Amino acid sequence: MSEAATLTRTAQKTEHFDVLIVGAGIAGVGGAYHMAKERPGSSFVVLDVQETFGGTWATHKYPGIRSDSDLYTFGYSFKPWVGAPIATAEEILRYMGEVIDDNDLARHIRYKHKITKASWSSQDNLWTLEAVRTDTGEELRFTTNFLWMCQGYFRHSKGYTPEWPGMADFKGKIVHPQTWPQDLDYKGKKVVVIGSGATAATLVPNIADDCAHVTLLQRSPTYFIPGRNANELADTLRELKIDETWIHEIVRRKIVHDGAAFARRAQEEPEAVTAELLAGVRAFLGDDFDVEKHFTPRYRPWRQRIAFIPGGDLFMGIASGKASVVTDEIDRFTEKGIALKSGETLEADIIVTATGFDLAVLGDIDFSIDGKTLDFGKTVTYRGMMFTGVPNMVWVFGYFRASWTLRADMVAEFVLRLLKHMDEKHVKKVEVALREQDDNMPLLPWIDPENFNPGYLMRGMHLLPKSGDKPEWRHSQDYLAEKEAFPLIDLDDKAFVYK
């Protein structure tokens, strides 16, 4: 085939869109809603590598998979949530499916599209994305004026499992919750779940009834909040026949207000907050259980995420004897289980490594700007969503202490305002840059480890952009402050460079 014929064929396979959204999870579907509503004349497409929408809720299929934050704030601002605050993956996917169906978004979403490269050309003011169909192997190419990254923050194809000595010697099965085999038979088996976060706390009570016994093995404890899976304010408003739209907004505001107050107390009076959290655990396990050893973390509350335990099901499983908790360190795996550094051994038929995520910055896509490989870790973040030297791109990274969707909604509103502003200025390119007044600004990590330090973030901090000591050059964790600041962002500030 001649060179001209090859170029013609490539051109025919290239599709152009005004906006391209990467990811059909909670942020991507929300972005598609805002595009369809606010910019009906613009072309856009959502590309996702999975077979369906949902992101994390489509990836994880382990028993009992549920939210660890309330759905009044994890749900969208534009669609009331009417179920229990803590929801199953099935309920969340049904809710997202209604958003897609009610707003005719399915025609904009393409699944099984794995993006491999994204290249920006300043000559053309375009992003070019190369992708492959995971089912057919077909190579595809897209161009877009604006790239909206909603792909999440972890690698969906594989979870994080540390390398322990002797893993190859173990004769049973080793499973990560992120790639849970649907045919895994744990009935009547001895199961050890390694981990101490929301995944482990969800999994243990949901398999305990079927297992011979399930042991939660943790190196160090995590804070949990046990309680009823209900929102009394929402229930009261429903009794009063208040419209669900009003209920949704009122309850969201109350939850955000209470959450901010709790986070502030966790910093200002950590001893009191710790005592309150541990009292909630003792209410289920009693005074004879060693709460100090097994459920008292080494860090102050909210330096890592706190999961809600609906109905206290984890603690009820432990109290019943169907589950147990061991706080120790692993020495090595053996043929029959795990040898601990204390000298104790745990026999197991199945070992579940609920040991966290692998951080994936920008979806493991090979990014380049005008032919030069993009080193994301050398950029500086503008409010955690735009990055110095990276044109026409916004990234959605949610909150650590509040629902992801709160920030996804807010960033979507910013994107639509920015696109409109570019139209009005008749410009095709925008990027952020440090201003003269930022010349001597110290560059800091993406987030202060003293503020928030889960393992997945600490392992990947070098991959993330730098931040500054000014509000506009940080990824803030203060939703209430950002809620006020985002609508007031001056799009003609010197931080925005148009061309």
C-alpha cells in the first residue's frame, strides 16, 4: 500500500469531537450529563475500557460490595437519591443507569475502548488519542479540542498485593477483591482476609456465614463508624411529604456540614473524637474485647479514610464468633496458611489480599505535549484539576474525606464555564501557568502526608503533580470553601494563558 493510501485510510478512521471524556464512571457519566444539558450543540464522546458504565462499581464484584460514603452526597446534585445512605454496587449502577437512560446519554458512550496514547499538537490545537477495541483488537484514532479526564485514580485491571515470602508455597488460593473470581467457592472453607480498610470490613461479614471461619488479619487497625443505615432527617422529611428534590438538597447540605465539623474536630480534638469512635466499637464488642489492640489506630482520626459500617455488621460477625480479628505482621506464607511474626500461624484454604489499590495517574495513558513525553509529576496543579504546561485538559480527582461526586459535579460546572469563556474569547487553547507573584512559591507534594496518608497515595506520590502554598495551586480537601471559590474563579486571571 502506498504512503498516500495509508494516510487516507488513517484519516478515514479518525473521528473528531469537540470534547472527549475519558471514563464512564461516576464522574464521566456526570460530565456527559452536563455536556448534553449545557452544550447541546457540541459533539462529545465518552470512552471507557470496561464493558459497561460504573467505573469502580463495575470493576469490583466481591461479595457485599457497597459504598463507604453516603449516597446523598455520592449521588449527583441533579438527581435525588431515595434509598438508604449506604448502597450496594447494584443499587448505585441502577441509579447511574437511570441517569444515562433519562438523558439519552448511551449514544455518547463507547465501551471496550482502551486509550493507549494522547498527544497534544500546538500547531493544530488538538489532542489526538489512539485507542484499541479490547474485543476486536481494532485500532482507532480520535481527535478532540478538549480532554476531560474522568478515569479515576486506581488501576482497574489489577489491585495492589505486596510480595510476601513463601507466597508460591501456599497450596490454597490467593485472591484480590478487585479481581474476585465469580466461581470462587468459599463455603465451608477457612478464609483469611488481609487488610484493614473498607473492602476488608465489607467482605468479612458478607462471607462469614458461609465460611468455616473468616479471619481479618491486619498489620495495624483502622477507624470505623458503626451505625444505622438510615438518615433520620431524610426519613422525617419524607414523612412530611416533602418533595424528593428538596429532601436531596437539604440532606446533602446537612451531611456536608456535619462532615466538615467532624473533620475539624478530628484535627482540633483528636483524643475526644478517638474516644467517641472507639465507644461505637465497644457498643458491639463489649468491654472484654481488646478494642485497644485491634481497633485503635496509630494515627489520629481522618488521616486515612473512615468507613461507615452499616448495622455494625463487621463487629456483629466478630461478636458471634463467625469471624475473628488478628493484629500482627506477616512473617511468611506457608503451604497451609500464614506464619506471623508473633509465632502464631493462621491456617487457610483461601487468602484474600484486601491490601488496596495501585495508583494510576491519567489512566496509564502515554501522554505527550508537542512530541515531548509528559512527566505529570513535574507539573503544578491548579486547584487539583488543571496542570501547568498541559493545554485544554481538566482532570477530576475527588475528595478524600467527602464524596468523590461533590467535586466531580463542581469541576463539571467549571469545565462548562471555561468552554463558554473560550468561545466568547474566540480562542482554541488554554493552559495554566505560574504568575509573576508565584515565582518564589515553594513547591510541595500533592497533599501533605501529615494531613492524609493512605498507602496507595504514599506509594504513588512521586507520580502526582506538585502543589503550592496558595489556594489556587492546591488540591483542597475543604468542599465548603471550594464550593464558594469555584464559581468565583476569574477566568481572565494571569494563571490562565489563552491562544
